[in-house]
Amino acid sequence: MTVDNARQFIELLEHDTSLQTQFTIASPNNTEAIVDFASSKGYMFTKDDLVAALKSLPDSRIAQELRQRVR
């Protein structure tokens, strides 16, 4: 479980329209739900890893959306 895994998941989510659709349907609206969704796709990381990854990534539509859901 690392920040790198969280970063990789976010980057994949930014570029993979199929994963974006699945994410929209699942509609994870909090940190735990996002971590659970990522876990179901094979990306293992903690809530703290997700928060750290979001702080280190440049602004993008997906990053901004995730930041709002993590609050």
C-alpha cells in the first residue's frame, strides 16, 4: 500500500474512459469508498496514501473531483 499505487490509480482514472464510466456508476462519495473502488480494480492503498497522492498531483478534472469527494 503506497502513495505510488494511489497515484497510478488516479492517473489511470484520468485516461481510461471505461474506468471513468465504472467510477461514475459506482459513485464513491467519500475516501473509504474511493479506496474500496480502487481495491476492487487491483490498486491497494490507504486513505492516507490517497490524500498524499492527491496533494502531489497537478490539477486535472479527475484530481479536482477526487479532492472534493475526499473532504
